[in-house]
Amino acid sequence: GQNIDQPTEMTATEGAIVQINCTYQTSGFNGLFWYQQHAGEAPTFLSYNVLDGLEEKGRFSSFLSRSKGYSYLLLKELQMKDSASYLCASMDSNYQLIWGAGTKLIIKP
Amino acid sequence: DVKVTQSSRYLVKRTGEKVFLECVQDMDHENMFWYRQDPGLGLRLIYFSYDVKMKEKGDIPEGYSVSREKKERFSLILESASTNQTSMYLCASRSLAGEAETQYFGPGTRLLVL
């Protein structure tokens, strides 16, 4: 079946590093997306991985292991504005997205 | 910049009313989607459209219908609103069918059905 899991909530300190994990089981896997969603706002695209490995984009990096059905989003030098929900979504063989419930990240000063 | 707009940010309706949620995108995207988002659940796909006049059921189409008469506009219709349709509704668009392109989201419509 199709399944995607990520932690419900995480807390981190301003200036620190946090890793948000996501595991998935997706038929005909076509890649893994990460989106950021601030409270009351629309999700905005952060990253897309289809090949194994780490993709770095400024303070944010995303990693994928297809053999393990595993991805993580790494946020460095955390800022208060990074407080948001982070949504993991896998793309299936029909190019539809299967969404995780989101990880609410709380940043403390 | 891609822009996806939705007709209302907040909407309050009564049980049994017919509700129209409008979504417009300005990037000539072929694909458009309607999701609902509820606490503790991932985004759930209601309907999607690969192109004008085309529509496909998503995972939870019951109680909803859609219309795509023009490429830029995708409407979600609640034929007879019920309290369990109280939710955040998100519209998204995407450029090529069959490609792993990013979905761009509108700001959402928070619907309350009393």
C-alpha cells in the first residue's frame, strides 16, 4: 500500500541544526518533495529528490535513500522564521503526490 | 512568479447550502488540483484535472464536484454542504502532465459549515 510517515512535532533552538525524517512506501516511486507551510498559509516548495543522495540549497538540505524508503530535511542555523510545518510528499507511478501529515517545527530562542 | 489565487480566504456557510470555491492560476498550467487539509492528516486529494474539460476523482470525491471550463480556472462545488466538510481547502496547479513538476498552491480557503 501507499504510506508516508513523519514525526508530528519537533522542537529546536535558534541557531542550531534539526533533521526532520520521513519514511515512505510508494508504488512506482517517482521522487520525494518537501514543502514548508507557515500557519494559515499555503505550502511552498522546498526541495525535490529523485536520486539517492544529498541536495543542498542554502541552509536547507534534503537527503534520499530509495532502497530504504527514507528521506530527511536538514535545516541549519535555525531562525525563528523557520517555525512552520514541514510536509513530506512522495510521488507515485501516476505522478500523484501522497502526503505525510506534516511535522510542526517549534523554534525556541 | 507563478500565482494561484482562490476566491475567498474564509467562508461560513450553512448545512445544505451549495458552495462554490474558485481557483485561478496565471501560468498556463495544464494540471490543477483540489485538496482538503485537516489537523493530523496529510493533504487529501479531492479532484484533479489534467487539462480543460477533463476531471478525475481523487481519494475523497464524495460530496464534491468540479468544473474546468477554462484552462486557468478550476472550481470546486459542494452540492449540499455538511458539517464534516468544514476544512481548509487548497488549490494547486502544475505544469506538465506526467512530469515530476512542482505543485504551486493557492493561499487556501478556510470553510466553516454550521
